[in-house]
Amino acid sequence: MSKNVGMIDRLLRLLVVVAIAIAYALGHLSGTLAIVLGIVALIALLTSLFSTCPAYSLLGVSTCARR
């Protein structure tokens, strides 16, 4: 898979991961909501680390800077 997630997109995804982690650590998330948001955070983290998003590939979207 080619890279299709740009730097700003990656940073926003990481901010989402941090926000979910903080909310969980402070006890604001529990039960099913915590599990669902944990999965969202994991997906956001992985797509940020690998700079590729399968959904972007399916939709033909790329947020990478053009060279």
C-alpha cells in the first residue's frame, strides 16, 4: 500500500488517540463506549504510524503533499 496520509492528518489522528487515552485514564469512559473508542484509537494510531489508510485507498483520497 502506498502512503496516503499526510503530516497534518497524522498529527490529528494522534491527537484523537491522546484525547481518548486521557478520557479513559480519567475515568470518563467505561463499558462498551470505552471498547469502541479503544478500537477507534487503535485504528487511528496504526494508520498514523504507517501513513496509510485503507478507507482512503478505497475512496481514492490522499492527504499527502504533492511533490
